[in-house]
Amino acid sequence: MSSPTPAEDEVPAIQTGPKGVINDWRKFKCEDQDTPPSKKALLRQISNPQSDDIHDRLNRKMSVQEYEMIAEEDEKGLRKYRKQCMKEMHERFSFGPTFDSVVELDNGEAFLEVIEKEHRLTLVVVHIYKDGVKGCEALNSCLDCLATEYPSIKFCRIEAAATGAGERFSDDVLPAMLVYKAGELLGNFLSMTQHLSEEFFAADIEAFLNEYGLLPEKEFVACPDEEEAGVEVE
């Protein structure tokens, strides 16, 4: 039988089943920077199947401290663990990279690069704006929100003057929203305020893009405020 290739050696083993998931969780907590050192040491002791005295390990009773630590509901840490698992799953199955915020593009070169060189499976939404133009600030806020709800989409923004084609993006066509995938223009929406009510929100932009079939199925991601407050969202 041939020996495994270097690429195969680099792929981490995936733990399956209840015991495997628990061990993965303990390993994650050991490596998590937010876990207190005392808990890390205890988790290593519990998770490590090797011991200098296996007989003692098999016969000793679990301490109250160990029991309480395992039973403790660390919701914030669990959310962080789930988020990391989702990210790793995306990368493993070639779903493309994930993002968590709107990317500010500084110039036309960066604009072209994000269109031409982004992952072929990544949907790219670019907001072209100008400070002081009606609707631009509101659309920026909407995309900030949508970026947390659709981590597989790369949301970007760039000032019209920085695109290198400022004459094509005059005030009367702003805010503009362009949608690309694999270098192809899928949506070219000018004067976005004409498509929306005078006051609009993230849900309105989401509905607008859904009308054109541009958004993937939404993944549940807890809002940062909810994670900090430890609020359970159904």
C-alpha cells in the first residue's frame, strides 16, 4: 500500500460521533485565547488519552470541578466554535472564502482586482457612492448589516471619484450597486433610491436583490451584540 501524500498528511482528521465532537470541542477550548489557563490545563488532562498511570486514570472519580466545567454552558465559546466549524467546512468543500464586513476599495485597481481575481464561487457586491449624495450613507449602513448575514458574499464600497471612471458615475446615478460573479456582471443598478422608498433599510436591499435571484440562501449568524450579551436567538 502506498504511503499517504504530503497533501493528505496536511488535512486534519475530522472527528465524528459524540466522543469525537466532544474531543474536538475540548481541543478548541484548549487553543482558544479567551479560555483561562486553569481551564486549559484541566481540559488537556481530561482530553489526553495517554497517561503515565493509566490504571489510576481509569479508576479515579471525576472531581466536582471537572464535572462543573464540562456541564457549564459556555454559550459564547460555543458560538465561536460553531462559527469556526462552519468556516472550515466552507473551505473544505470549496464553497469559497467567507467575509464578515464590507471591504473599502481605495482605487480603480483594487476595484478591478476584486472583480477579476475573486474566487469563482464568490458573489461580489460593489457599492459606488459619494459623500453627501442622498441614499449613499443609508446604503452603506444596509450593506454593513447584510455583510454579517451573508458571509459568503464579498460586499465592497468605493467612492465614485476613486474608480478612475468618475465621469460615468455622476451624482444623478448614485448610489450605484454592481453585482459580479466569476468576473461577469450580473446586476447593474443605478440610482438605487429610485427603486426604493425614501427611507429604506437592510431588509429592503435584501428583498431587492432577492427579486433578481442574486442572494444565496441565508446562513444564520448571530449579531455581534447578541453574542456579547449571550442572547439565545431562535
